[in-house]
Amino acid sequence: MSYSAQQDFEHKQPVGTGVLLTNLGTPEAPTASALRTYLKEFLWDPRVVEQPRWLWWLILHGVILNIRPARSAKSYQTVWTDDGSPLLAIGKKQCTALQRALHEKAGDSVHVELAMRYGKPSIEAGLEALREKNCRTIIILPLYPQYSATTTASIFDAVADVLKTWRRVPALHMVDAYHQYPAYIAALADSVRTHWQQHGQSERLLMSFHGIPERYFKAGDPYPCHCRKTASLLREALGLDEDKAAISFQSRFGREPWIQPYTDATLKAWGKEGVKSVDVICPGFAADCLETLEEVGCENRDYFLNSGGEQYRYIPALNDSEAHIRALSQIVLEQVPGTQP
């Protein structure tokens, strides 16, 4: 085994604590070429697609990567901004805001770096930046409130792949989930109330989470349970029952069954039942991205309105809001020795 990675070291160098703020990732441009590169890395992750490697390689390279990049590029073009991908642009703001919040509580000894599981900035680059700052303790904070092997565990895999090349491995703290963390629930509830104050309250609230294949859940992935717990706590905070605030799952891919109820099917059914107005929030997304802005904000909007609905409003993700950053800083500070949230 090679431990070729080098680090300049002096005994008087201040010791720091690092925070690696991670999210899924994004293509570098809204083009078919960039999407092909991104999807090749993303969809080849065995945590994301649990299929025999030889079979999946044939499907991925023979079909998906020849068709999906161009389609996905068109979707990304509808949400791309002057600052690039919404997920990355928001991630940079979150990183800066979290650094500022932690500085106020813990001083200059805590350093925050942003990293993406797929694409850039990479997890390797983020960890190297923290090592250069002599961070002997590193806190991995995936921006996935609800744990899933497809997301959080994949972050751990990528971190481990980097650290196994280091001679001196830092103390490591992994935040595996914060789906029921009080400050996170409070931030979600505040965002809904603020939306209602500005736009009025719709007949129903739909809490849409990203889905996973049903067989992943049956194999032991706790993700659906975490989503339902978040939904339950958010209902409680808002004083709503299940009839007024429902849960659903979006973004399914392929032909096999995914966890239900599906977001698109729910909205179509509500429209046909005579529900005239709906607010939709995506509590599992820490930053707005293609799945929230295009899929939920546009595609599912059309499903509802074309089925008889009259008013559809998407409540933005928590992004870099003050309440969200406060929640994230509290989660981090619980892992930092000698500090209080």
C-alpha cells in the first residue's frame, strides 16, 4: 500500500478542526458532454444502483449514457444560473455562512470546506484543504437530513477511499442523519409559516422526499422511516394532521417499484379529487437543485394543474437561510470538543 500523500509539518503549527460540508454534486455545465461525465460517475456508484456490475455496465454504457445526457442537459438548462449550477452556487453560500457562524462560536480553529460526492469540488480536494490547515479532527457533514446507503454511506465510502492513502488519519466524526434534530425541524416549520404569511395557506401541504427502490428499504435501509419521522415532526410543529399534510416520494428511475406514495401520482389524484390549491416542500433537500426546481417546481406543477388543480406553490429549500445555518452550526458544534451549540 502506498502512502505517498505528503504534508508539511511543524510542531508549532496550530491544530484545527475541519468540517467537510458535502452534497450530491452537479455537472460542470448544462451540456450533454458534461452530463455524460457526471452521470457516468454518479450512476456507476454501487451504492446508488445495486445491480450485478457486469449487467449494469452493459445497461449504463449501452443505453443510458447514450440517451439520458442530452435529455438531462435540456432540464439543467432550465435551472442554470449566472453563477452556474444552483446546487453548487447555494453550496458555496452555505459553506461561507457556516464558516462565519462557527467562527462566532469557536473562533479560528474550525475550518469549513465544501465538497461534492460526484463532480467538483471533490471530496479529495476538500479533505486535502483541511489537512493543509492541520485539522486533526474532521467532521463529515453530509447535507442529507435522512440517512440512506445511497447518499450518506456513499459519502463515507469516498472519504474512506481518500483517508486510506494518508499516513496520519485524523479523528473522524460522521454525522449520519439529523432528520429529527429540533433546530432542523424548526427551520422547516419557519420556512412554511413564512411562505404562508407571504402567499396564504393552501388547502394541502405535500412533503416530497427523494425516493429509493423498495427493495433497498426491504434490505434494511432506514431512509423511508427517517422521512416519515421528519414529516411527522413537521406536521406536529405546524399543527396539521395527515389529511392536510401528506408525504410522498419523487424522482424514481427505472421500472422496479420504489417506495410510495409517489409525488406525481399524489398530485394527479388530488387534482382529480377537487383539491384546488397545494403547497409543496422538499424537506430532504438542503439546497435547491434540478429535482426541486425543475421536477417539483415545473413538471409536478403541470401534473396538478392539468388534473384540475388551480394553484400550486413550491416552498424553497432551506438553502443558506439563517435558521438553516443555525441548525447546521449546532450540529457541528456538538462534535467539537470544548464548545457549546
